[in-house]
Amino acid sequence: MKKWNVGVYLRLSSDDGDKSESNSIGNQRSLIKRFISNDKELKIIDYYVDDGYSGTTFDRPDFERMMRDIKSNKIDCIIVKDLSRLGRNYIEVGNYIEKEFPRYGVRFIAINDNVDSFKDPKSVNNVIVPFKNLMNDEYARDISNKVRSVLDNKKSNGQFIGSTAPYGYFRDPKDKYKFIIDKKAANVVKKIFSMILNGKSKKEVVEELNKMNIATPSTYKVDEKIYKYNYKETSKKWTTKKLDDILKNRTYTGDLVQGKMKKLSHKVNKTLRVSEDDWIIIPNHHKALISTDDFEKVQELLYDRTIKVRKDNSYDLFAGHLRCNECGGNLVLRQSKGYEYYYCSNFVYKKSCTRHACNKKKLEQNVIEILNNFKKNVDYLNKQIVEIITQKDKDYDLEIMKIKIESNNKKIEEYVMLRDNIQSDLKDGFITEDEYWEYRDEYSKEINRLKKLQKELNDKISKIDFNSNANKEWMNDFTNLSYIEKLEKRIIDDLIEDIVIDNDGNIRIIFKCEDKYFEALDFINKEKCDIIDNEFLLA
């Protein structure tokens, strides 16, 4: 009889709705102890407790400790009260249950969900498991969405939801969602725009404002008792950053602009800048301080460049491509002790992220190595594809389209199955009637979207020219590339979408051809018996 070394995993967080007494750490522990007391095969080695950590992320200290103990063979069985204790991220929970735990020979038991990967292997693959994971994910998302929906509704109705009005305005005492002009601060705003329109540089404007001892927006609001804030000495001085906050602010044209930033997701407590097209803008919300024409002239004079130009009119090698893995912000170049480093711009300017320091020279070497390896992968793929289409008389574009259609069909079938199953879940009490109609509506919308896409794919497949191989043209960018010894900006701009850098300085390159790259892998794996490992080729 096999003895199992058990790791008991317990988690609780009010952030994703875990408020019931039955979910307390103590009750989870008691339930699992009673379960194990009836099974002599199970021996508790350790408890792993993440109290106060959301299930929407797996960045939890004791979960990570548990995974280390799994890899060191200290434990080979994980027991949780139910699937939601493991996590509420549908995709990640499925990945651990179906891939990570089996990879290390770990038995997984979710007591209340009747899941036991050893005694009943089919229980892991039962349709109810991914559905419950999805429900747990959706439950956390729903809480976040309801709050966001209320705020978005207020924004769309022209209601300002910030704590204080922008510099240059007060909140209207008769209507807290509206602005009235603060004449003293408004004159400063008008003066700043006027100086720029009259040809002064931002540096010259900053120097003049400091020379005149004009209070900065933050110190002004404290001095005027608009809000309480213990500011630092550096806050008293105008900078080009403070100037940019005013010169880029469309509020001064009379429009209410909200929704510039959004939370990355209910699973990640980070914010990302929203595309200007998706901002919530209410025209003529309040009296303007600056005319729209003057505002647009300033934008054209100062900011109509997507990439900053150096003083010698040259561009930084990676300009426009470096992104912070955590907040999505750009990375900026700075010098330190004779070396050049890239740092997260939100850390440099706002202290709202971490450094993400990355040595420029080391980054160049890593990018060169990755590009050369990726070129080898593409050369290999190209060779395989040529061999297949020659031997089997296949049309590559046609086969790629068939793969897309087949994949889309599978997605439609999955959503149809989910939609059909929620009727029985409602009957069995797994979901409420309100949840039933919500899920049914979401699944139906996704099915309709996929069916529309399917029609577009079928229309395209009828127009494909035999032996056109248009889907292989991207490979020429790599096959025609010589071995890279020195990076050029042209190469980066042509081949790379983004270079994402995490907090440890590790980099991940997102190639512009990534979708077509995986299409090529799917084609080869479909036509040949030897399956190519995606991760190996991308390494």
C-alpha cells in the first residue's frame, strides 16, 4: 500500500469573496484533518497557509513554498477543501491540475468537489472541474466588475469621481460632480500655455515659474487647504514633469476626461494606460481655461513624437520597444556609476512601480543571442514546411486556414457545451438563476462572435490562390538575415513588437511574427509524426 506524503493547502481572502465562515482557515483545517483521519495511506507532512491572499493570483508565499517542496520530493500529495482554495484563476488552476502536478507525480485531492487524481483519474478531467474553476474565476471577476461598472456609469454620465478637482478648478459646492474656476490657479495655467505658445521652451517656463515663486499644484492645494498632505521640499519646485501634467491635460479645454488608466485585471493589482480612443470624454463639462485650438497647437509643438529624440537628433536603440512586465510602462535610460541602465518610467517619475533595472550592454547581448536563436528556429521551420509541401503537394496558405477554422470550430463546440451544461448546474443548485442568465448571455455572445469569425475564415479560404504562400513571407525577414553580431535599430523595429523586462531584469521578446510562428508549428505538428516542442523552439 503506497504511503502519500501530504501537503495541506489552506487559503482565505475577502478580496475574491471568501467571506463565509465555512471558508475560514480553521474550518478548512478541521475538514481536511477529518478526511485524512479515515485514510491510513495519507500522512500530513506540512500545512501551507496563505491567509489574506487572493485566489486570482498564484504569487502567494506559502503556495510557492509548497511548489518548492513538491520539486524537492518532500511531498507528493496536495489536499484542499475545494478547487476555489487552490485558486480562482481558471486558466492557472487548470494548468496546475492537468500539467504541473502530474509532471511531478503529485496526487491532487479537492474534497468537496470529489476530485482525486489517484483514485479517480477521470475526476480531474470531468467537465465539471474546468466549469467550477471558471465559476470561481468568474465569481472574483464579478465582484471587481460590479464596482467598475458603477464607476464607469458615473463617468459616462459626466460625474467626476476623483477626490479633488484638477489644478485650476474647484469642485462646485452646488454639484460635487462639476467644476468651477479657481481664478488664482487658472491664471497660472493660462500663463504656462501662453509662454509655450510664445516660443519659450519647457525649461525656460520652469525657470520663470520658480523665479517668481509660484506654488506648484500640490503645494498650492495644501496651502489653500484643499487637501492635507505633507509634501517634501522637492515638491515646492516646478519641473518639466509637473509642466507636462498641465500641458497635456485636456481638462483645460472644458472637457471632462476620465478612464485614462485601468486595472490590468481583477487578478493583477496593477494599472495600465488606456488607449486615448477608449477614454471616457464628456465635452463641455465645465468652463474652459484654454481654447481647443491653443491646446492642440501646444500638443503639436511639444508632444507629436512617439519616440523621443536625443540632443544630437539620434534615437536610442530600443526606443519604443521596452515595456515593464508589471505596470506596462515604458523604460527610460539613465546613467549610474559609468554604466547605462534602463528603469521603469513609472518608478523614475511617479515612484508607482519598482526599478526593473536592466543594464543596457547586457540587454543588447541578450537580445542578439535571442534573435540569432530565433532565426535558427525559423530556418528550421522553413526547411520543414518546404519539405512537407513538396512531398505532399500541399498548399501552405490553404492548410493554415484549415487549421484556423478547425481551432475556431473547437472553441465554438466548447462554448456550446458550457452553455448547454448550465441548465443542469442551475437545477443542481451550483449556480443561481441570475448567474444562469448571465452565463448564458456571455456564452451566447461568444458563440455568435466565433460563428461570425468562422464565416470570415470560410470566405477567405475560397479566395486563396494555390501556391501563393503568403503566410510564409514573414520567414524571409529571418532567412535573409545574416548572423547578428551588432544590433541595429532597423532590425529591432522590423522584427520586434516589445521587449518586456521583469523586476529581476529578465527579458521576454514579443516578436511581430509570433502568431504566424505558432501557425507554422501547428502545421508541421499536424503533418509530421514528431511533435515539435514550442517552448524548446522559443528558448
